Amino acid sequence: DVSAQVYDIIQETMRRADTGVNAGYSVVYECVKCAAKLYPSHTLLEQSAASISKFLQSDSHNLKYLGVTGLAMIITVNPEYAREHQLKVVECLEDPDETLKRRTLDLLYRMTNPANVIVVCAKMLQNLRSSHDVHLRRDLV
């Protein structure tokens, strides 16, 4: 089956990519984008979500932004893949980068479910109170 062959190639590419350098992160990000667009494969999406966690743990604002964006792609297929990364996503709200905060808020909105609605809303309200960015405040409201 062609899909299975593509899954194997993407998984092997993600496994081999050196996430210690920016080019490696770029390769992994492109693999995550492909995985999110293909017919869903549980194994491939799990590996994609695990790879994205490295982005979210980075000190780089750019990599965190790509991590949040990649996770947003994955949850369009199945929101369950984001559950274990919820705390890291919430931590991105503490980042001084307003663009990252805005993207993170969008992801949190999409990740919200009956089990986490109170925590997510509390974080959004906290950011509403502390933000000086007029556009971010408007988006939150």
C-alpha cells in the first residue's frame, strides 16, 4: 500500500533528522505538515506529536512558534494528540513574544474541551489582564 510506504518514509526521516540544528528542525516540521495532511496514521501522528514536543521545549521563540503551529495542524486530525503537551503550550503564554502568545491562544482555544475548560479560560483571563497589546486583548475578548 502506497500510504504505508509514505508513512515509513516520513517516520524514518523524522527519526534521522538532527534536531540539534535548525535544518533538522525544518525537516521535522515539514514531516509533521505531511503527516497532518495524509490519511491519518496513529503511529505517525504520535511520532509527530512527540517530535513537536522538542520544538515546544526549545529556548528559541521561532521554534516554539513552529511547535505551536505544528501541534495546531496535528489536532485538526485528532485533538487527543495534544493532551500530553498542554502544559508546554500553556507555558508559551508566559513568553514575551506577542506573536507566539497570539498563536498559542489560538491553539489553546482549539484544544479546549470539557475536561480543561476551566484551566484554559483562567489562563486566557490572566493574559487578558496582563497584556498591553491592544490587538491581543481584542482577540481574547
